[in-house]
Amino acid sequence: MKKFLSAVIIFVFALTIFSAAHAMNYQLEQIVVISRHNLRNSLKAGDDSGLLTLRGGEMETLMGQYFEARLRAQGFFPKNALPVVGEVRFYANSYQRTIATAKYFSAGAFPIANIPIEYHRALGQKDRVFLSPTDPAFVKKLSAEFDGKKIINDARKEIATVERLTGEKFNPADYSFKLRDEAVEWKAQGSASKINLAADALLMDYYDGKVSYSDAEMRDVAKISSLLINTNFDRPLGAKVFASPMLAVISDELNTPSRKFSFICGHDSNLSNVLTAIGVEDYTLPGTFEWRVPIASKLVIKKFRGSDGNEYVGLSFVYPSAAQIVNREMLTLDNPPMIVTLKLRGLQTVDANAIYKLSDFLQRLSDAQIVDGRRVD
């Protein structure tokens, strides 16, 4: 009898714990999206280099329509929403491809609202939020953190694939990397630059349906296309130094009471360094050749109000698959983009769905802006 009662007590206790762990309900209050621009012309396209393409605009509109359908289904925005002043913010780096991406997304998400796109510099000039100047105090450490020779040696197989597919040749005796004077960014020179540009052009042509190669070949091409971006901005110190202005913007958005939706459009570099700076755990991205920050990808930060009255956040990565881009597929609730839940290294979750306390996440954003005991300006 005692054993039976003990078993009952243990069962009731376990049931109570299980219920408590799953009793929380969350009400969506705010969304902050950090986006990479959509498809652009290759960096070898002369006067049209880097401009958003027609397919890029089309795919970004479809992504905006998907967000609209998803948020409308959740009761977050009504159909044909007309947000009041301050409720929605669209902010982009001062480049055609980032401004245009924001415009196309807003056309899909808020089709009759005519949302203004905010940008702070003359067209073609870098906004420091998206490409911050180099702090002289960090240059020596940033240089020590970067190993160009290892980067090239680790990518020999992928370089050979790009050589075979494009005809461009990499010369091991003719490559170098230079730290740009105005930014915390290494720039390839010599044959390293040529092979990188060749891979970039091939990847853009693939997405545009102009060429077709195997998945294995395209993974190699994508690695070389994004090689410098990933090696520039997934380094611990470099990521923090570069990401700090963007982290401050994210924190400000989450602390703006009137804001419901923020769309901040930059580059793969911005996403790469933000993900590294805040300590996102390693993740796998199905359906794409690009292993870290696919074209048109988005870091989505959702703020919730829990049924306990406290505020929480969840993070995810949203991006179109390679097939969706090549086939120009509609992005709908029945055919959604790829969505991957992100987890933060060393931060305590409140449930099994990778939900964090807002206060803990804001502290993580603040801590990520501290380098060598001081806040990066």
C-alpha cells in the first residue's frame, strides 16, 4: 500500500511539474526583422553591379506577402493593415539593393500602406550602423584574429570547383588580404578576389535560372562566394566590434513601446556578425547551399507577453530555399519559406521552445557590445 501511495504521489508531482512547464501562454507583441537583401546583380556586372534584380524584388514581395498572411492568421495585423505612425519602422542601409528590398517587402506585407523607407546617408554611402568604422584600439587584435593562409588552405577543394566551372584560375602565389582603413573588414586582393567574384557571379546566375549544376557543386560555389563574409564576421572579436551599432538598434526597437514591427535591411555581413556576437548556437539550414546566411535570409526576433505578465523573446531564421528561388515559387502558409529555431549559447530558456526572458536577452545584447571592458561606439 505504501508503495502504491508513493507511486501515486510521484505521478501527481510529475504531472504538476509537467503542467506548470507547459501552462504558459504567449501573446505576440512585437517583431524585429534583421534582413539580408534579396537577389542582386553579381559584383562583376559593371555599372549594374550589386543592384537588386527583378527576381530579387519579386521574391522579396512574396516574402512580405507570406509574413502578412502569417501575422494576419495570428491576429497580429488585420488585412490591408494601415499602421499608425510609429507602429512600423523600415530602415535600410543606403544602397539600392537594401532600400529596394525593404520597399518590396513592405509592398507585400503592407500593400496599401505606402510605408516610408528610412535611410541615413546619400545613396551608395555606408551607414555606420551597417558598416562601422574601425576603432584603432582594436586593429592589432583584429589582425591577430584573422588567418588568411588558413582560410585559403581550408577551401582548396571548393576553389578547385569554382576554377573548373568558371575557368577562373587561383594563383597561390598571388593573393593577399588587406584590412580596409575605414571598416573592420578584410578585403581579398589578387587571385583571391578574382576567384571570389567568379563564385559570386555563378551563384547569382544559378539563382536567376541561367545555369544549373549539382547540389554538391553549388555548395562549393556558395562557400567561396561567402568565404570572406563568413571569415570576416564570424570571429568573436570582429563580430562584436562590427555588430555593436546594430545590436544597439535592435535593443532600442525592443524598448520602443509603440513599435509592433521593425524591418532592418542590410547585408549578409550584418546577419553573420550579429549571430556570432550574441552567441547563437550552431545551426543547420536545410534547403540551401549557403551554410550560414543565405540570400534574402532574416533573423526574426519575436517579443511575447506571457500569461504570467512577463515579457519573453524567441529567435528564428527565415529564408527561401534554393528551389523556391529558382522555381519562383509562391511563399504561402501551405508552402512557407524555411524556418529554423535559433538557440543562444549559455542563456537559460523558460520552456522547450527556446523562449527566453526578454530581460536576459536585452542583457545579452548589452554584453555583446562590451569589448575589453568598454562599450564599442
